[in-house]
Amino acid sequence: MKFSVSDFNENHFTADLQCVDDSLNWLSNGGGLFLMVRTGFKKRIDIRSVLNTLNSSDTYVNTNELIDREIMIQEGVYITFFEVSFTNSFKIVTRPATYSVYCCQLDENSNTVTVFQSSEQSNYSRNVSARIEVACTFEPAQRKGVFGKKTKSRYAVKIPNIPNYKEGLFYRIGDTGNVYPITETMTSRSFFVDCENSEKIHIFSQLSDGYDVVEI
């Protein structure tokens, strides 16, 4: 099986790709076979390079071996061929990430798949961020017993489990304090940060990392 890329036309295109809740939705014409490519957040997808890699492999001889299977075709780049009968919608699991959706045409006689790419990237590609709900609970200083040692004030921070998380979130005490990374082991459980009574903890991410932090 061979794969090629072609400019879109009025008979084969995808347009207006949007992320709604946990699904990607789009407009299209040209049939029910689509190719989805996923890579890192705000990373560029080179569809010609992806198809060249696919063509260089002898593993897949027909589309049935590719349908509804996510395959890592290059380092950090994943592809899924899928069919849509009625509604152009695809449920996504991994975020943050960049997704692209392409309309495809299968020629069974020549055993080739043509992938149609729009001239406007916004028609077929979307950066999908991840909403992270963070709970920060202030615990004031306390004295253990009448003559016991006084504990420090602190925050108990709870970050939910983030699939495939490696880095990208940070915390800071006060408006000008040092910035500390939140590691993978600090998610899906509570961790504690000492502070002064008047200081507030801030959880944030770099804009390029694709995390939307919301304190609850």
C-alpha cells in the first residue's frame, strides 16, 4: 500500500476543525476515511514526512491493518486512520497535544491512499490544551500541645492525575518568590509547601506547555 498527499479540492477537504469538550469536530467532503495525526503541543506536523515514513515500511499492506489503531510513525508523532459514517467527530484522550485531521481517498484498484491537505492550517489542525483543576488548601500554623513546637503555615496542594505528564507546571509562594517545578511524582496526590501566613501560593504553567490551570 502506498500513500500520497495532494492539495485539497471541493470534493475532498476538511475544514473548521474545532475541539469541543473531549472531541474534535470538523466539516468535510469526500467520504468517510480520515487520517488523524497527533504530536506535541504546538509542534509542527509535516504530513509529507509522515507519509514518506509510512511508505518506507512494509508492515501495512492494506487500510484494514491501520483502521482504528494509533501507531507511532515517528518519534513523538502518532497516526490513526478511521472511518466516519454520519458525524465528523473523534473522541480524544491525550492532551495537551496538536491534532491534524485529513480527508482521504482509497483507490482499491491501485491500493493507494491519497491524503488531502488544505492550504489553510486552521482548517485541519488544532492545538488542544489540557484543563488542570488544582486545589490549594491553606493550613495555618499550630502548636502541638501547651509547650510543643509550633508548626509552620503551609498549603496542601492537590493536582489530579495527568496522563503522560512529565513537566510543564510550576508553583511559587508570593508574587516574587522562587519558582519550583511540579514533577510527575507530585501529581495525583497532595504535596505540602511551607509559607508565611500572608503569602499565597500560585500554580501556573508556561503558555507553550498547553496547560490551563484553574484553582478550585
